[in-house]
Amino acid sequence: MDEDKIDKIIEEHRTDKSELIPILQDVQAEYNWLPQDTLRYIAKRLQVPLTDVFGIATFYKSFSLKPRGKHLVRVCLGTACHVRGGPRILETAERILGIKTGETTEDYKFTLESVNCLGCCALGPVMVVDNEYYGKLPPTKVEKVLHKYGYTSLSSGKGGET
Amino acid sequence: MNRRKIKSPSDLEKLRQEILAKRDPKKPRIAICAGTGCLALGARKVITTFKEELKKRGLENEVEIRETGCPGFCEKGTIVVIYPEGIYYLQVQPGDVPEIVEKTLVEKKHVERLLYTDPTTNEKAIHEDEIPFYKHQMRLLIGNNIKVDPKNIDDYIALGGYRALAKALPEMTPEEVIEEVKRANLRGRGGGGFPAGRKWETTRNAPGEPKYVIVNCDEGDPGAFMNRALMEGNPHSVIEGLIIGAYAIGSHEGFIYVRDEYPLAVENTGIALEQAREYGLLGRDIMGSGFDFDVKIFRGAGAFISGESSALMSSLEGKVGAPKPKYVHTSIKGLWNKPSNLNNVETWANIPLIINKGARWFTSIGTEGSKGTKIFALVGKVNNTGLVEVPFGITLREIIYNIGGGIPNNKKFKAVQTGGPSGGCIPERFIDTAVDFDELTKLGSMMGSGGMIVMDEDTCMVDVARYFIDFLVDESCGRCVPCREGLERMSEILNDICEGRGKEGDIELLEELSEVMKDTSMCGLGRTAPNPVLTTIHYFRDEYDAHIKEKKCPAHVCKALIEYYIDAEKCTGCLACLKACPEGAIAGEKERVHVINREKCSKCGICYDTCKFGAVIIS
Ligand SMILES: Cc1cc2nc3c(=O)[nH]c(=O)nc-3n(C[C@H](O)[C@H](O)[C@H](O)COP(=O)(O)O)c2cc1C
Ligand code: FES
């Protein structure tokens, strides 16, 4: 952990308990996830119990306590996407990447997550890679999209599994 | 940019005249939707291509490009409108750009193929008000989205923006503002439909300082995106409403709570607040009235329950965003235990309209108990998906057929789901119901935030109920037993039914659990969670029975209850499905009938989608 980096983030906010969520958001933007030592450090700096920090980091879905891959693939399972085949997009992505939802490929290239609605419901089913949206996506195009982010059949799998 | 502070209502009018004077209404302008929906369809590339093309032809000073908010017809994005004529182009791709510039901007002709074509009559529509999707709407709130660049406050001011504020601050007392909102009978658009004026009054009269005003842009209802479109497409309309509300309530500090999944809304709102501050529309002594007020943005961190009022306020305090029992309302004791008035984005956006045009005008629109318009997110199995703004009282049929253009692929309409996870499914026989808060509640559903998900014969209603319950299992904060345990049990039962393990008595058990949850849950999440289950049981009991007794899914959705096979008569032996099958479960040779190996088949349905001859059958 780079204490200076965290200090800088904290200084941009007030050293106040109520700023905990924005601070964690900024730290996550920096690391892509929330390493444990950063949480400890933030708890100490803001003088809040570590349990509170963990409470927040585990309650809200956008926080991740596990390292994420270089690219975050999110498939929408909101209602509109659900009735237009969102689950099949997710299954296809799982199969291609060889991981389950919530997991990261062994080479840390991709993390696959599901979300409830990304606000472009009219275009369902929707998949988002990093901040690029792909609307009206047929399952047959998922692989092509992943290729754009450097997917090769080598990056799939958590090892061993077929 | 250096902006001159607006110190009085006449300053605002002067500024407006200056902005208009600098703008030639005859100058060609290309408005391109840069909302999240169109961006997902590649609007960014369309915009850059237009810029390059204009430059190439030396037209960059002659033609203005405006990146606008979302006009709602997301299905047909990227949307490009050419002004001053108002020529409406749909589904524009970067490759169409040179032709638009050549034909429309230079030769003043239309590019026929990009105009709206009526699917039955093949007639073309040139302008917005000729397109059926728009023609039957009443776009008081989102109508301006295609006219303004949300990143430029001058566009909003040019259209008369902040005039309501300029009227309220000097001419009306706070009480008079509240009175006007009460007379307008504006009901909250975030779900409950509580009268906004009454809530404002409660907060104004509640003891304790400071008082807070808050915009709820958490929009957790999956399938709804009208708040996103307003907040990212025309943020000043919300901000203006908020400032007026703050004045009426006596608040000097406001918050806009935006869900994390809406990065563009966060960005555009941030820019809007900054620009409003530069003009002196926020900050100290707003428009020389002596009234001080400022606003902060708070990004949610992804939790459906945090859209509930007390949970949202906990979240703003930096805590876990879970609700509290409401012995005292948040309007009296809310954020940091101070009186706090929370309203939905759309509620706030109505305020400038009411102040400008008056409560009389507002109450002339809508039904007895629901006044004004409502924006719905019309999505799912409907031809024209997108945002539709309609007066209360319009029927479901008008929305789904006249505006939505009916159901795609000649499928049969089955139900429409309103109200999100708290709402219910309304079957076809109620399609002529006039939509307002009270009528939807009577049918066992609710208005909710305005999600309207159309379902056709291929949608399984038991699966829909299971979907919502599973969603809520994930989203329940777990503090009260009926909601936490009730949802878990319901999810087990529904999953059993969908997977062929349903038994006699399951339906009754679901109904019993529902009653207990409704009566004893702590917050709205648990109290309304049974609605999707109860309405589907009530209106579609035969589908539950088919799953439980016959182990069949009539809509062919529940995987455990279906099999795929290939019809030997129809199969041409083209190898397409065989190649597409990810499991290698299809055997066959060219021009020989293919066969699916049931053992290997994962029922992903890819063969079904791939086959061009309808030879893959689900049973
Ligand atoms: C579980 C739950 C989730 C909610 N989510 C939202 C939401 O995302 N947006 C919203 O405006 N209101 C939401 N509400 C309603 C709010 O509690 C509150 O009633 C509303 O924001 C008040 O604004 P209004 O009176 O303008 O509708 C939710 C309520 C519950 C029980
Ligand atoms: S339901 Fe998928 S984007 Fe809204």
C-alpha cells in the first residue's frame, strides 16, 4: 500500500466519518479493489472502528474486497435485460472466460460480474466492459466483444477446468 | 469560463436575450443524442464523424453540433436531428454521416432511409411530432432533452430556464410556493405518490436547523431509467426545482444522491452545479434575493435498498445504507436527525413547470387523483422501447400499442409489469385500464418509479416472480426477520417450482408468507416484496399449476422443464447449429438431419436462435 496515495485521497475529502463512502470509492478507483491494508489505514486515519469500514465495504455492491482483473465485464440482469435474454449473455460470458460470475480469470485479465440495470434498458440485453456499453447484444457476439479487450482462449479458465 | 453573476430577475432576462442574440435561429444545427443509450449504440463515433466531415468541407463554422440529452427513443438510436427544420434521423451510423451532410445540410433534401418508416403503411415521418412514438406523448419534462446540451447552462437559460426561480424568489413567499405545489396536487414520482406539497410543509414546520433537501436519483428499480435521462440530459431542470424547494422549505444545503451505475449523470450534474454557481444561481444571495443555498453530489455505492428514504440518509451520513423503523418520518428527523425533505428526480423537475404555469394549468392534466404527466420506461417485448412521457389517465393499451407499436414478431401480449420489484404483473384483460397511482394499486401493482416491462407469450410468469424474489433476496438488508427469512423461503419455493420440484400446497404457502411479510416487515421493501408473487398467482395461476402438476413450463423458459430437439422434416442439414453449439452436443453431417445429444445439451438455446429453418423445437 502506498500511504501517500491514500493520504492524498483522504485530504481531498474531509477527515470525517461521513466521507467514508466517497473515500472508499476513490481508493477503489485507484486500485480497482479495496486491499485490506488500505481499509485498516483508512479506519485509523478517520478514527472509525475497522468493523464500520468493513461493514460499508461489504454492504455496497460496487466495492470489491478481492482483486479484480484488468477489465471488468458486467452483464446486466435487470428486468428489461432479463426478459430479453440477459442470463444467456452471462452464461455465454462465463463459458467463454471459463469462470463463474464474481470470479476473475487466472491471468487477471477479466473479472465477470452481473449488475441490476445499467440504465439503458431499451437496448437490452446489455453488457459493459470497463465503461464501454454494448447494447442489443446477441450471445453470439459476446466473444467478439471480449476479443477487443485482448481475450484469447488462453486467458480463459481458472486452470485445469474444461 | 468567466460568467457574470446574475443579481436579479432582470439580469437573468438580459442574459437570456444576450444568449439568443448570439445565436442565429436559422443557422443549421445538428443535435446528436449523447445519452448513455445512444452512446452504447456508438453515438460517440457518429459525433466525431460529423465533426470531421464538417471540417473536411469547411463547414465547421457554418454548422453547429450539439451533444444533447436523451430524447427517449433509445430503440432507434443513434438519434440525430437537423435544425432549424427539425428533420429526425434514426439509427444513424457513422457511415451515414457524409450523406446527411451532403444531402440535408448542403442540398436541403432528406435522407429517406434514415427517416422513421411506419411498419404498416410504409409512410415516412420527417419531424418528431409525426412519429407515432412521440405523437401520442406529452413531453413536458423530457421534451427539451434534444434541445439542450446538458453541459452548457446557456442552452437551458435560452429556453427560459431559471425563470421559475426568478419568479419564486422575489414574488412569492415560501408559504405561497408550498401552497402552489399543494394546489397542484403534485404526488411524488419515486414510488409512493405522497403529496409533495404536504411533505415540504412538514419539513418547513418541523423544529430543528439546519434543514436539508435531497434529490433521490438512486433509481434502483431495474428496468427504469427516466431519472437517469433527466439527471444526465437536463440536470438544470432538476436543480432549479430543488432550489425553489429549498427556498420554500427554508433549507440552505442540498444533496443529489446519484446511483453509482450512472457515471454520465454524475459528470453532467457536477458540471451543471458548477455552472449554476458561476452565474450565482447557487451559493450566497441567489439572484440578489438574500437566499443562500448550495448542493453537493453524492455517489451511491450500489445497493437497491439505499433508495429508501431513511436508508438513503444513512448512506449520506457515511453509514451502511439500511433503513430504520419510521416512528418519526425523515421529513421531521432525517439526515443527521434534522428535518430533511427527500423527493425523486422527476418530482423536482415538475416544480419549475408548476411555478411558471401555475397549479391551475397543472391540475388540468391527468386524472382526479393523479395530476400532470409521468415518464415511463417502456421496455421488454415491445417494438418501440424507450422513455415515454404521458399524461396520467392514458390507458395501458395506448402506451403499449399506439406509442410502443405493439409486440415484436407477431407474438401475443401477455402482461405488463409496473412498479419494479414492489409492483406486479397486469394481465391482458386490464389493458384498457387508465394509468394512474390509484388504478394500478387497485390491480395489485403500483406506479413505482415508472418502469413498464412488457411481456409476451414467451415470458414465463413463474420465472418472473422468481426473478424479482431472487433480486430482493440479494437486496434485502436483512435487519428484519419477515423480510429476510420470508424472501429466502419464497425463493426456495419458487426455484423448486421452476425446477420441477413444485408440490401441492406451494401456492398456498407462498400466499401465507406474503401476508405475513406485508403486515410485519419494517420497510417498504419487505412490505411490497410479495406483490410480484401475489399478482402472478392471482392472474396466472394456470401457469403455476402447469409447473407444479404437469411439470411443464408453457412459455418454454424454465430450463429444467424443457428439452430441445431437431425436427427431422425441417432440418436441411446446414451444419449451422452444429457449429454454433458450445457444448458440441449436436451430431450430424452436411445435408443429413442433425440430432441433439440430450446428455451433453446445456439448454443454452443457441441452436434455437441459429437455425434459420425453425427446425429446432422446444418441448
Ligand atoms: C426499497 C425501496 C427502494 C426505493 N428506491 C427508490 C429510488 O430508487 N428512487 C426514489 O426516488 N425513491 C425510492 N424509494 C422511495 C423513497 O423511499 C421515497 O419515498 C421517495 O424518494 C420520495 O420521493 P417522492 O415523494 O418524490 O416520490 C424506495 C423505497 C423503498 C422502500
Ligand atoms: S435492465 Fe438492463 S440496462 Fe436496465
